[in-house]
Amino acid sequence: MAEITFFHYIHRDTVLHRMDGRLKLVCMLLISLSASFAPALHHYLLLFSLLLIALRTAKLPWTALFKELKFFGFIILLVISINAYTIPGDPISYLPLPGLSRQGVVTGLRFAGRLINILLVCVVVTGTTSIRTFGNVIEWFLRPVPFVPETRIATMVSLTFVLIPVLFDQFAEMMTAQKARCIELRKNPIKRLYFAVFPFLEQTLRRTDQIVEAMEARGYSELRTRAVFKSNKCDWLILALCLLVFLYVILS
Amino acid sequence: MPLIETQNLTHVFPDGTVAIENINLKIYAGEFVIIAGANGSGKTVLARHLNGLLQPTKGQVLIEGQPICKNIVNARKKVGLVFQDPDRQFVGQTVAEDVAFGPENLNLPPTQVETVVKASLEVVGLSPFSRQNPHVLSGGQKRKLAIAGILAMKPKIIIFDEPFTGLDYPGVVQVLQQILHLHAMGHTILLITHELEKVLAHADRLVIIYKGHLVEDGKPEAVVYRSERYGVRMPLRKGEEVKEMSWLK
């Protein structure tokens, strides 16, 4: 369980860990929007550098995190390939792959850049914010909205964040167990997918059921203790920096 | 008046399987009761009824004379259930957060939640680990955390569902000491197990469930000799007394 760090909260005593959850969520939105609408390569690099600094500041184990990015390697490659082959444009003469277009590759790389930056935003936020804080923040933002069951929504989001790392761990464990029984010898990718997806889905549903039962047993209620938030100058400075980056990316 | 009482408690699953049938059981304050039985005998189903997680097909569960269905929150507050696999019941990302889950559900003020969490972690000796991820604790520590999560709700009775499963010898000793400490503090203990040798020496009563029926209920030294006919290993060697069997020597 402890081996995987991706999307796990890792307790440290850093500025980002201590930051007011409400402001952190706003920063997350600003950086995610910047990553989604960034028009040029240097914007991606700027955001990427900023996120690396955030990872460093939060003292998150980035070597391990980047190694674990391989889980998303397949999706990133798929995004680049689909774009490269489906978007019409000039052929790339020096590559021995027929059907690729220069514009397609550029668009694919742009999408991949967005995806990596957004993933890193999620890593920084989940690594520095405990689920309880996250749930409390969502509840705080939704409280003024009429007819919205803010506690229920906050619980659902919190549970999703509880489940994501657990499911990653479970999937990795399941794949290791399958490797121990020589799954690599099966050449049919559909069969391999079948053995990966169905047990995983079943485990996911079972796990969800167990968490629900554990919550029920401890008297889960929507009338819960409310959190008290505090923010300091440093938190506002980080928010101002994120706002500046957002405005720079969007307006350029 | 018994703390918990089941009256003709019956549970039938939707596929028609009878999990437990006509269970009549009374647990009194301060008792240490072991519920034993082979796999699939209905022990866990019975435990889930006592905490209100399952609704009976027939019969009822009373807590301090009140039917459980009338106030389910009260039942969950008074009857704490420690699950067999603690890994699957953690909802917090740190030890302290997980313990806080119960008192927050009870809508206690934040300062009181903090006090209760600290006190519960202190009781089980996990205070130095309050900022740790629950999943990185050892097997024995995970069980202790599950206990702390229950203690924070200040229950009168604590049900342990197979608390020794998967633990090594030091882990079993740690958990057993914890359970005995809680009993000494005045908690009523109901422990579900098929490993009688680990705990029987400390119990006041032994109840055996067999194929969904309560078949034995009495003093451990009176009941234990008949345990094997119900699929539970008789833990005593020739000439050994029940009280000599403790793992805490």
C-alpha cells in the first residue's frame, strides 16, 4: 500500500500543506484553467516549472511520482497517436511512419502537455490536502447555494478521493499477482484486458460497499461537525501568484 | 436489564439462504462474551444486527430495552463494531482524521472532537502516529486504530469481529492486551472468533453458533469441551484448565 504515492495525501509540514484549503482550491482551479487554455508551448513550460516548484516546496517524493506517471503513459501516447493520425496536415518526411501529420503531432503534444499539467495539479493538491479538508472546503463553497445537499456532495467527493489511491494500489497489486502467474505469456490483448478489467470492476464495487458499511457502522450523518478555516498572508500571496499566471496565460 | 438482547432474531438473505434463525441472546453490562462458530455459521451476520447494519427478517434487537430500529444512531453510538479487516474500514487519510470520523458524525464541536481523538489515540497507544497514513501501520497497529475509531464514539459495548485474523504472535498479544484493557475500563466486550485458544482464558461466557442457530451458551469451562462437534477446535490439552491457556504469560 505504502509503495504508491500518486494521488495519496502525504503529511509534511510545508507552506502548501498548511495553506487554507479554500484558497488552495481556487489556486487549483486557476492553474487547471490555465493548463486547459494555454495557447503556446512556453505557457506549458511555465506551468510545468511552476508545478515542479510546488512539488519541491511540498516536499512530495517527485522521483516516485514521475515513475508512477507511467500509469498514464498509455493514455498520453494514445492521445498523441489519435491526433497525429486523424488531423490532416503536412506529412513528416523524415519519420518512417506513414500517415502522420505535423499539425496532428503538434496538437497531440499540446493535449498531452495539458494532461500532464492537470495531472500534476491534482498530484500537488491531493498530496498536500487531506480528504477531510477537501470535503470541508467543498462543503463551505456549496453552503450558500440553495437546494444543494452540500454535505452529501462533499462526502461523495471525499470518498472518491479516498477510493482513487486505494483502487490504484489494488490494481497494481492485482497486476503483480497476474504477472506472478505469467500473464505476459498471453498474447491476445483482449484476453489480457478482460483479465484486468473485470476483476478490477468487481473489486471496486466490493470495496465501495465495504467503505459504505464501515461509514454506516460509525454512524455517518449529514449533520456533521463543521470545520473552522484560517488563512494567512502567505496563502494570499500564493493565490495572487496563481491569479497572475492565469491572467498571463489567458490574455497572451 | 441486559445491555443487548436479541429476540428470535432471524436473517434470511434475498436468495433464500438462512444466515441465522431464532437467536435469543442476552448480553449484560461488563461481560466478556465470546461468540464462536465455524466459517459461515452466522457469527458476522449476528454482529451486524447488533450494530443495526442489517435489518432482521424476523425478531428484534433491543439495546437497553429499546428496539434498535427506533433509534439507529443511538445503537451505533452504544455498540461499536470493529471489523475483521481494518484496512477496509479506514475513511481518513491520517490516523487522527480516521478517529475523528465518528465524533464528527455525532456533530460534536471541533474542540471536543480534537479532545476525544487525542484521548482515544492515547488509550490505544497510537498518539505518536496521529499524522501517519493508516495503511502504513503494522497489522496490530491497524487493529488498534480501528479500536480507537470506535472508542471515540464512547460506546458501551464493543464487538470485535475476528480481531486476530492475519496477525503474528506479537500482534495478537498487542490486540489481546488492548481488549483486556478496554474490558478493565468497564466496556462490555463481545468477541467473535473461531480461535478460542487465543482468548478463551479471559472470557466470562462462551456462545457457539452452528449453522445459524445458537447451540451453546455458558461458562467457558462448561461449553468448551463440546466445541469440536460444532466445527470449532477444542483448544485445551489433556489436563489443562481454561484459565491456564492465556497468551499473555
